[in-house]
Amino acid sequence: MILFVLGLLDIISAIIRGLLIYGIGTSAGFYFGVYEILKGLVFFRSLVSFLDIFAGVFIILATFGYQTAFTWIFVLWLLQKGFFSFFRG
């Protein structure tokens, strides 16, 4: 059940990150960025957690208008990670 919730929150984070490109959801983007960083720190054991921390940092930077080419990479990363968490456990 916890994997389902974490996966759903990853998908929501990806959607919020995608919307930040258009300036939509800046306050929610900050909170989901902090969520991704905290989740990466709590489960800090592998490369996946390290990438979660980077995704959280990029989400927070996007709330301030900083956009890079990594935007879509992190959106796809969070979407696929959230999607595959529905099929684990």
C-alpha cells in the first residue's frame, strides 16, 4: 500500500513539474519538491534516491522560473517510477 501512495505522489510530482513550465502550480511545486528531497533522503541507499533528490531540487528551482533541458527528463523519470510502483509489491 505504501508503494502505491509513493507512486501516486511521484506521478503528481511529475504532473506538477510539467505544469510549472507554464507557471501553473508554483506553491504546490515547492511542496512536492520538498517531498521528493525528503523521500530521497529517507530512502538514501541507491542511485534512485539520489535522482529523487535531484528531481526535488529541479522542481523547487522551477517554482522560481528556472527551466532547463532536464525538465522533461525528470518528468519522465518521475512518471515511469510512479507507474512501475503500481506493479511492485
